[in-house]
Amino acid sequence: MYRQLAFLFLIVIFPLIATRGQEIKHAYKRCPFTTLNYKQGLLHNTTEDAITDGFGYTWFATRTGLQRYNGYVFETINPIIGGEVQNINSPVHFFSVKDGSIWISYRQGVLRYEQLTNSFKAIIKSDCSDSENFSVIPFAEIEEGVLCMQKGKGVLLYSKEGKLLRSFTDELNTTIDKILSNPEIVPNTFFAANSHSLYLNAGGGKVQQYNFKTGKLNSFYVAETITNIACTENYILLVSPLIIKLIDGTSKKILKVIKNKSLVSERIVASSIFCSDNGKVLVGLNSRLFEFDSSFNYICEYVTLNGNPYLNQGYIRRIYEGKFQRIWLLTNDDIKRIQNVKVPFEHFFYKGQKNNFVRSLYFDEEKHLLFAGCYNGGIQLYDTLGNALWKEPIVSEQIKDINAIEKVGENNYFISTIKRGWYILDLPEKKITPILEKDLNDSKLNSFKINFANNTQRINDSTILIANDIDVLRCIFKNGKLTKYKSVIPFKNEANNITCFTFGSSGNIWVATTSGTLFRIDNKGNYFKRNIPENYAVRSLAEDAQQNIWVGTDRGLYIFDQQGSLLKTLTVQSGLLNDCIYAILPVKNEPAVFVSSNLGISHVSFDGEIVNYTKETGLQENEFNTQAAIETANGKYYFGGVNGISTFYPSSLASIKDTPILNILHFFVNDTLFNIFNDKIILTYNQNRIQMDFAALGLLNTNEYVYHYRLNGLEAKWQITNFPKGIKYVLQPGEYTFEINCRSIFSSSIAVRKNFLIEIKSPWWQTIWLRIISIFFFMAIVAWVAYFLSRRKYLKRIQYLHVQQEIQQERARISRDLHDNLGAYAAAISSNIIAIQKNNSIINSNIMLQLKNNSQSIISQLNDTIWTLNKENILLTAISDRYKDFLQKIRSNYSEVSINIRENITNNHSLSPQQALHLFRILKEVANNALRHSNCSIIDVYFVSISNSWQVTIADNGKGIAKNNLTEGNGICNLKRRADEAGWNIRWQSISTGGTQVVLSSLKSHTTPNTN
């Protein structure tokens, strides 16, 4: 009996205990978010799948195509396969492979996307029907390859190149075909997988598990209709419209059950689930998002900075958490991008109140209460967690525009209003009592009706400094009542409207005015004044840890030392969000402050380093209020603004870690998109107009990073921007380095850097090698010109010397000729005359003939010499003609000899006078020798002149000449000497038929062509 009861307890009571719904204690995580929709170019309001690649781009599968978000807009992707564009107009499914590639399932099979080359390749081809979107879905990666579900084939294994390796099972064909036939395959709806098993939602509460390592197929049932299925390595998570179950992956026991109504009160119409790599589980129920740990314990609900769900309407279809702590919610209307970090700022405000315009703040350190004075909104009260302690603020016609709050008793608080006087608040009674000047016998100042100033500062337990429009008053409070006050400034005659003051650590009081005048007053009442540049109105004052005075104006932030010297000016150009500085809080032990403005809060250090924070990072709004800022004893900062209070610990601002990836989104060359594959770009000289867009993809939105960039080689100064698009340059040939770095708005340190080289090639006429060649060529020309001029001068000198030498030689030759030839003839004539004298004037006919011949010979010799000397140059034809005359004259003396002359002169050479005389004398001597000594009957003379040479041949048919006679006799020696002096060649040849042939030919180097 007891055993039966025990068994009944195990099968009935224990499951009831095990499946008891978990008690949920709600906690919230405020995270900034961004809505992405058609404004950024989203093709369709419904998205099916998402994945983030290694460069930080997030890809989306919409119902009408494939898109990629680059931080600014969605880019529609139509892959190019084999030179053909694949127009994808249906949903796709993503699968990430460990080698960095992405497998993309679509209607025609599977594409592989390579990130490094930004290219696609079709690796599996498998068509499906028009009503279906997929025929192959990869679901897991093992050592050998990638496992896929394929229509009609079950589970298959493909290599990373898309080669079919083997088939695992076809027992799941029916379920797989049913899943693949569904037009909307959303992961974690129909299937889930881990490193060892594939889980399929088979419908009807049935789950099929296929262990692809062991090959075992297992099925189990749950009672509910399964809407979502997910798994970790050890657990299975099932979502139904009513509950969420955690099931042990081995035993299939139900470990935990959470009722959906414990999370969401309304009926569940849509759900989604996602298991991250770090074991976190995200669950979407309708429009709300929840986080659980790896054991499925409730952690928190994600809400906006205002504490609301991320969707005002509609529902979450798919949850995806990628890199950089970003959660993407794919909804039926748009995409929500959530920064999955708790913002360092808390937001205090009265929910349901229309007015949360906080004008002043006070924190009671003893009671741990935060008072907020509002403009047209009365007094609010909070605890340290930001909970409103009053149902409604204290507000009335008199108590509504609160200018300052300060504690003046155990339960009493000083309240200053704008133009409505001063009051004392009794906290327990919530009673407001006015302070009247007449009760202090001092009504002449009208001190209590303050217009602009809202500055108070405690000196000790009973003394408080309070500013009004015309003075700073030292006020004494006892038992919650103002007992007396007096002025502490000695410049009543200065017509200034006081705005604020600060009591410094050295005992000096610094006072500022609307006219831009700054006063310093010591404890003896001595003072000096300084003017803010351009006399800008002052809104706030503070002293930092190094006793520098920070002055916030309508036009920037100014820093003075204790002597009143201006140390530094900081404006929007320095990096501030806005020039209108509302409030300043010093940072402990640092020369730095936090300032509020019209556009957010900034951390500003003395060295000029600025970190900015805005509404997008968790602030109440971007606009704050004058002097609405306090610091508590534990170092927490509070700033009041137009929509409540922003509070934070400075140390928490640096706790957010972010390492984005910096990408060049687009690079245009001459307005044409240019693909970048590495860190060096080489362009030609006419590709010099470049434009680029870049973006940091990380935790934050792209415009929430601060970018510094410069083109080293063109500019030395860094450019700063939050929107780095359309960066343009026009470049000259050369090498440049484009340097980029960025940091998040939460940090002052650089998060990521990127450099790449740009080389603009010079045109060929400006290349270095051409310049070197040109220099060498120029130097060669200069050297050649110098050499030419020097050579010309040298040749002229040589020519002059040569002419002088020729003149000298000609003189010597003429002298020799006159001596040898004319002298002999003259001696003969003298001898003839003597003979005539001896014969007593009896004229002998022979003597007279000899006298005649000798005188004619003298005249002929002189004519030849004069003929040559009277001409600068003599043509070969002229020599030939004169030689013909000579032969004609001597022909009568040798009537028995036939003399023939032939010419073939095609190039009429020009000879110098000396050469012409040598040639003529040689020809005469050869003819005389032939006529006198050869006993010939025929003499043939042949002039030939072609090209650059000439030749004269004289042949006779006489007895010939012996070889030994060629080296003997003065006649032949004289002929050879003349030929050598002229630079010619002369030779004697015996003719086989008898006779002698003399050939005289020119040498090419000594002839000058006729140019006439």
C-alpha cells in the first residue's frame, strides 16, 4: 500500500511540483534603442532573419529581398554569380560558418558569401516550387563540413565548398519537407540545433530529435502547441501560448515551467526565443522582451529609457543578438536595434505629471531625500531609487516656480521662488510659510523677489549664502527661521544684474552678472573685476580641484585662475555640444568638471578633452536648466532638465566597453564607386577626385561616435565629426595616408584606429624616372654643347693651324716647283742665251727652238700654279677639262699616238687648290711618261666619279714597266709623294696584253661631295 502511494506521488504529485510556475519578481533594464524602417531604406516592413558578419555589417532577410545595414542605410544586395546578377526578391536564411563565410539559402539553393573579397559563389544548386522559398537549409557545422536539411533527401553533409559528402538519414523526410514547404521559415520556430542534435517541431506537440553524432532518432511529446523551439548544449526550450518549458536534453524531463501570464497579462499572439552563445536566453512575448540566464532564471525585462516596451504596437517576430552587445528585434513593422548595456544614467521624474521641468535640486544627506524644484510645477520629493514619495508635487499659485532649495532645520527647508518671495517648508506637515522682510525690519532691498538668480551655498550649520538679482546675502537661520541677513558685496554702485556666485576654498567669493562681469571678493571686502570676452551673460560658476574658476556663459566655457587671468576658452569648436552652459559640477581631485547645456551633458577636463552625453545615452532630455545641479556626499551627480532629473556616478560612465569596427563604406573616384580590397589604393594622375564615407559599427549608433580624421601628406590638423559622410579631396600626384580614429561618447580614449595609403601616380611626363632621364639628357646636351663648342673651337684652331701648315707647305712646294721646274727651264734659257752669244749672234734654229720650248714650259708651269691658287676649290670636271687641253696641246708632238678620254662623273667632287694641283701634275707626269718612254701607240684616260669617291685610270699599250722600276727613279717617287700628300692611292699595273695601267683613286675621308 505504501509503495503504491509512493508511486502515485512520483507520477502525479512530483510533476505538479516540478511544473509549478516560477514566481517572477519584475526587474527592468533601461537600454537605448533605434528604430530602423523605410526611412533608412528597408525594403519590406517584415523581416525574417538576421546575421552580423565579421566587419560588423548586419544582414537582413526581408520578404522581398536581401539587405545589409551599414550604420546609415540599408543596401539592397543582388549577388553577382559568374558575371550574372541574381535578383533576390524572396526571403533568405543565414548560416554562419566558422571560417568567416556566410551561407545564404534562397530559392535556387545556397550561396556562400566571402567577407574578405565581398563576393558570392553558388555552392549548392537545388530548385523549389513557386510557393516555396527554400529547398536547402544549413543548420549545424561539424568537423567534416556543414549539415543541411534538404527537401526529399533528409539530412545531408556538404563540404565547405558545397560538395555532397554523405547522407545522414531520410527518416526525417516527411517533417523536413513539411518545414521547408512553409514560406516563412523563421529560426527557432520550426527547428533548433546544437553541436550534436537537430530538434524539429513536428506539430501537435511532438518534437523529433536527431543526434547526428550517434545517428539516433528520438521523439517526445509535450501537451501544448509549440510556437517556438530553442536549445542549448544541455537543455531544450519550448514556448507555447501559455507557458515556457525548460527540458533536460538527455532525460527529457521538465525542469522548469514559466507561465506567460506572469510576464505578460494580455493574451499571447506572437512569441520568439533566442539562445546566445554565452548562455543567455531572450524571450519575446507580443511586444515585450525578457532575459533569462542559462538555467532559465528570470533576469529582467528590457525597456526604453522611459521605462516603456520597445513596441507601441505590433509584436516581435524574431530576436537576434549579434556582435557588439546589440539586440535586433525583427517586428512586423520595422527593426529595433537595442544597445544591450545598462545605461549609466538614471532618470527620475513624476510619472503622470505633465510638468517635470526641474529648476533646482537639493539632497538631504541625513534623510536621503531628493528635493526637486520645478518651474510651474512646484516641489517634488524622491527617494534614492528615484521613487516619487508624494503622490502629487506641492504646488500652488505662490509655490510653483521654485528657484532654490536648502535645508535650514531638522524638518525645515528654505524655498526660493521666482518673483514670489522666500518660504519655509515644514516637511512632515507639508506646510509652506512665507518669509517676510518686514519681520526683519529691512524692506528697502526687496531681497526676496528674485528674478533670475537661483544660487545658494551653505557656509556652516546656520549660515547660508543666497543670491538675488542685485546682491549676495549672508543669511542666518535658527530653528528653521531666518533671523537676519546682510550683504557681502561692496559694489552697490555697479549697475549689474547678478546671476550666480561661488564661495571658493580660499574664502573668496566669485560673483557673475548678466553683463559678463566677474567679481572676486576676499574676506576683507576687497574686490576686483574682470570682463568675460564679448561680455557674454554668465549662467554658472564653479571652482575645480586646482582652484581654477570655471565660468559658464551663453557663448561657451571660460577658465580663470585665482588672480583673474583667463586661462582657456572652450566652445562648440572645441568639442562642446552647445555653447549655452547651464550648470557646472567639479570632479573630485581632478582639474575637470561636468557641465549641462542645451544639448546634453559634457565631461570637460582642463586640457581640453571633452566627452559628451545626450538623450540617446540615457539622459532625461538634451535640454537642462540653469544651476539645477548638485553632487551628493557619496559622489553621485544630479542634473535637472526639462523632463526630470538625470543622475549618475562618474565612475560608471567608463564602465561601458565598446570595441567597434571601423569601415570604409564607400570610396568614390571621380564620382564612380571604387572597390577597396586592402589598405593601399593606387590611382592614376587623372583619378584625383576622391570621396569617402566611413562608419564605426559597434555597440552605439554610428553617429554616437566621435571621429577624428586627416589626410596626412595634405593636412596636418585633425578634423572632427559625428557624421563622416561625403569626405572629399582633390589630390595632386603623391603618396598620402588617410588616418581615422574614433571613440564612443562614453569614453575619452580611442576605441579603434584605421590607416590606409592612397597613391596618386604621376603622369609619365612627371615621373621620377623621366625626370632623372631628363636631367641626364639635359646634362648630356649641356655636355655635348660644351664639347661641341670646345671641339668647334679646337677644330677651328686645328683648321687654322692646318691652313697655316698648308700655306707653309704650299709655299715650300711652290718654292720647290719653281726651283725644280722653272729653275731648270730658266737655266736652260740662260744656257741658250750664252750659246747665242758665243756664236756671235748667229741664230741657231735648234737653240731658238729650245729657247722657245723652255720659255713655254715656264709659262705653262706658272699658269698651272696660278690656276690652282686663284680658286678656293676646283671641281673634278674642271680638272678633267684642263687635262684634256693639256693632252690636246701635246698630241701634235706625238702624231703616231692615239689619245682617248672618257668620263663617267655622276658626283662632281670638289678639291682644294693644293689637291687639284697635285692631281693635275700627277696626270701630266703619267701622260708624259707614257708618251716618252713606253713606245705606245694608244693611251686611254678614264675619269670615274660615283658616290663619295673618284678614280682616274691612264692605260697605254706600250712596252710596260718593270717591277724594279716602280721603286726607282725620281719621277715615280715624286708621283707617290704627291699622292700621299693629297691622301690618295696610286698604283701601277701591268696589262696582260702589254702596256701599263696607272690607277689614281681618292680616299673617302679626304673627299668632299659637291653640294652645289
